[in-house]
Amino acid sequence: MKDFRKLNVWQKAHELALEVYGATASFPRDEIYGLTSQIRRACVSIPANIAEGCGGQGDAEFGRFLQIAMGSASELEYHLILARELGFLKEEDSASLNKQVTEVKRMITVLIQRVKRLAVGSQPSTLRSQRSAVAESR
């Protein structure tokens, strides 16, 4: 597949992960195994799943990992809301991070749509080759 580092969506997701780590550094110490851990896990999961999908065996597998990345982005979005409402994040930090999450989600959505079109476009040839194999085996 592709070098994940060249994908704009991976670059944005990686930047987001770095920002989130910085923002959570000041969270209460008693949250280190709670919300801090959950937020960090969710944000790292986004670029990690994009990278893992790039190393996969095709468009369908890549699409599946993009869906997982989207789920992690939505999870992160909620955790950031919670962190803001608990007073762990300043309003401006919350707004900045949420803007970045929204942008990453938009980019993932566009990429999922492209991958689906590629997968649909490749189906007829795949079906033809499967039919040929069945016909040859008879």
C-alpha cells in the first residue's frame, strides 16, 4: 500500500496526538490511569490505525482500519468534551483540539469514500477472475 507518512490525514492525526499529549500533561495526577490514559489511547489510535491500514493487503482492509480510526476520533471527541466540563482543559485548548479532531474526522471520511470507490471499481474484475477460476475447475 502507501507510505502512511505521506498521507495528509496521518500527518494531521499525528499532530493532533502530539497536541493532546501536551494538553493532558497538566491533568490531575489522580487521572493518570483514568481520563488521561483514555484520551491518550484514543488519540494515538487514530494515526496508528491509519498506519496499520496502509500496511494491509488491500483497499477493503485499509477501509476497515480507517473505520476504526474514525471510531477512535469520535471517542476522543467525547473525552475532550468531558475533560473540558470537568475543568481539566481550558476553553481555548478545548476549542483548538476539537477543531483539529473535526478536521481529522472530515479527512478520514473523504478517504473512506475514496477507498470505497476504489473497492467497488475493482469488484467486477475480482468477480470475473473468481468466475473464471470456478469455470476452470469444472
